[in-house]
Amino acid sequence: MDKINFGFINIDKPIGPTSFSVSHFLKRELNLNKTSHLGTLDPNVTGVLPIALGRACKLSSFLMRHNKTYIGILETHKANKIEDLQKIIDKDFSGEITQTPPHKSAVKRAPRNRSVYKWELLEALNDRDFLFIAEVEGGTYIRKLCSDLGELVGGAHMAELRRIQAGVFSENSMHTLYEFQDALTKYKNGDNKFLNSMIIPAEEIIKKVFPIIQVKPSCINNMKTGKKMILADLVDKKLFNSLKENDIFAIFCDEEFLEIAQKCKTRDYIARSLFVYN
């Protein structure tokens, strides 16, 4: 498969540009019909910004809600002790919380439940600035967490923020925009080694995210033309049976990716297609 049209580049977003502008820049420079980013970062926030390329954009909806991890600085408007702040965080901002998106968000401002798996103050830089790490469910606003905490301690806001992980994408696989531009220049001059090394094949991400169900070669053409999967298509029925009703999984034939599907139980077929690669 063509990595440029079915892959991801994990960009280290700098301060300044919007997530959309970074995505659009890659779209223009790679001459693609479409790109999309996996989770918006504010212009002043840096770090992990995975960009889906070409047909990989169809996978974005399956990846957006995966956990995100951030490191940042909380600034309180009054002097506070780190121990007192941590007690409030553990009591009121841990586990499932209800959060209303901030005024400048792109989504409807309605209360919604999100999970905070970890929000730990790592160090007091002084009596008002605190280094923290937070692991949250996708769609959780860190800026709003900080301001909501501020309502309980005399005011607070997020001073700095960097995303260090978004689902299966981490800092280890990031590339700066300068590195991308350099690789692109080499690519246009006939050397595709550096650009290829930046692009993560979509199949690699799929294998990390979804259970993998193998099917027989005899059913490949049927699946590519939209026909439903039946029990006789499976290589390992036991593995498929271990999935729960409505579980989402990926279908491969050896190393060839065929589709994303959802387990269902009907008289005629055992899964419904959510995304077919053809």
C-alpha cells in the first residue's frame, strides 16, 4: 500500500500554528486530497499531533477518543501548598468528572462526562506555579480542569502545556516541521528514504489498536466488493468467538489489511463493515 496515502505522521507541534494549519500544510506539501489531525491542540500548546494522510483519515474517528497524556504548569492566583492542591485534585478531579467545554471550544458547550485517570502535581516551582502530569480520556480540556480547580482555590489557570502522548502515538515517534520540510526537499530531489521513515503505515497503527482477525484468501474479493463476512471465512473461529457483541476489530489476510468491522449476530453474517480498504 502507498504509505503517503494510507499512513500517519506524528508531528511535534510548535507554539503558534493551529492544529488545522499544520494538517493543511502537510496536505499541500504532500499533494494529498485530504489530511486530518487526531485531537486539537491550542496554538500555544505543543507536542504530539498525529496527522492522518489520505485514506487513513477514515480511521480518525476510531482513534480520537483514546487517552491523552500532558505535562504542564498550573499557575494559581494565590499562594498554595502543593499538598493541599493535590488533596483537592484527588477528591474532585479524579475518575469520572463532568466538564463543560470552554467558551472558545469548537464543540457545543454542554456538560459531558470524561475520565481523569491521573492528575499529579510533580513539583512546586514556587508557591504559585506547579509542574503537573495528567492522563485523561480524549476530549478532556486541560485548560478547563485548571480553571475549574481555580474556582476552589482562589483562581488558577494553565500557564503552559505539552502533549506527550495521544493513544498509541508518543514523543518517541515525533518529527518537527523543520525535519518534515527537510525530508520533503530530499523526497522532491529523488531521495524518499527520510520521508518514508517519518510515515507510520496505517496497518501498523491498526495492529496496535484493534484485535486482529485473519480471514482466508478465498474471501478477499468478496470483502472488497462489500459482501459480509461469514463464519466460514475465518482462519481462527476461537479468537473471533472471544470477542464480545459490538466489539470493533480489524480484518487481515496475512499482512494485507481489508477492513474495520463490528461484531454482530444475524442469520446471514457475523460482522458489519465500518471501513473497507479497496
